[in-house]
Amino acid sequence: MLTLYTYFRSSAAYRVRIALGLKGLPYASAPVHLVRDGGQQHSPAYQAINPQQLVPALTTEDGTVLTQSLAIMEYLDEAYPDRPALLPADALGRARVRALAQAVACEIHPLNNLRVLRYLMQELGTTEAQKTAWYQHWVCTGLDALEAMLASSGATGRFSHGDRPSLADCCLVPQMFNARRFGCPLENYPTIARIVAACEQLPAFQQAAPEQQPDAQA
Ligand SMILES: N[C@@H](CCC(=O)N[C@@H](CS)C(=O)NCC(=O)O)C(=O)O
């Protein structure tokens, strides 16, 4: 059985939850509370699983631990090729989907991660308002680019790439969840909004949503 180390509000874990749903793969959830107990990601037990002290991590069926959401999702795609694909069949399509996914996972998300926001406030002494301004600035910078990439390409369809959900959508939807949570202005992103609305009609996206996770209730 696959086991996902997850936190309901973690957008990186949310990506993998969507991917598991799209592939139709059952898994066990192992919640890691990022705030409680000083952050359970820092516990020796979790550090033994992921020395980066970040979620998600995934234990494969043979017990191997995988980290990094993009690597995990690509593993799932390669290890379960008979399930719906998260990447297109053609090299150019794969490059485009990876670029869209990385625009979220490598450009937007790392700047706004919990530990970065904490460092801003606790070590650099920013105010709550300054922290929020930082957050919104980097989200909007990234989303401006993503909107342009999606709106200008004929490869964009009902979803980020064509008419089937892909790795790009697995990254986009959680990022938009975070953007809404932090009050980012989103009116300039009509293409992204349309794609997110299409994704949110699918059970894989609905079941992966933070509010549906068992640890959201705890
Ligand atoms: N690049 C990593 C990012 C993982 C990551 O930053 N996870 C966040 C939650 S979304 C985390 O565990 N943060 C804990 C912390 O900042 O202490 C991935 O894609 O898996």
C-alpha cells in the first residue's frame, strides 16, 4: 500500500493527493502536523523519513521513501503506466506541462513556504502586513506569467494542457487554493480561473481538497 505523509493545508502534498486520485491509486494517509508540537516535520521520527523536514513524502509499495512532489508524481506516472497519464505522450507536450508545473513548484511556492514566512517574521522582524505583501507579490508575479503562458498557447484546452488533467493542473489548483487563502487579488487571471473551475468538477480534485482531509478535522 502506498503511504502519503501529508498535511491538509500543504499545497505540495495536495498536488500528490490529486495525482493519486487521477491515477486511481488507493493510499494510506500519514498526517504530519506542520504547526502542532513545534512542527511535527522537525521531529526525529519524520527527519528519518525526509531529512528535508518537508511534506509530502511517499512510501512506495516496496517500502522505498520518495520525496519532492514533482518527483513523486512523475514516479507514479511511470510506475503505473496503465492508469490515466499525468504527462502527455509527446516530448514537446511533456516539456510544456513540466514548465507549467515548475512555474508553480519552483518559482512561486518556495518563496512562500511556511519556513520562509516564519523566517521573515521571526528573524527579520517583518510585520504581518509586510509578510502578506511579500506573499501576494510573489504569488501575483508567478500567476501573471502563468496566465500569459496559458492564455497565449493553443495547447491550452479545457485544462492547462489539452482536455485532460495533467501534472500542471495538479500544481495549479493547490497554488490557487493558497492564493485565495492569503487574499491575493485574482481578477486578472481569467484563464487560470476557468481551468481551476474545470478541475474542481472532477472527483480527484474534490477528494484531495484540504477540507476533505481527515487531519483537517483533528
Ligand atoms: N519542493 C517541495 C516543497 C515541499 C514543501 O515546501 N512543503 C511544505 C508544505 S507545502 C512544508 O512541508 N513546509 C514545512 C515548513 O516550512 O517547515 C515539494 O514539492 O515537495
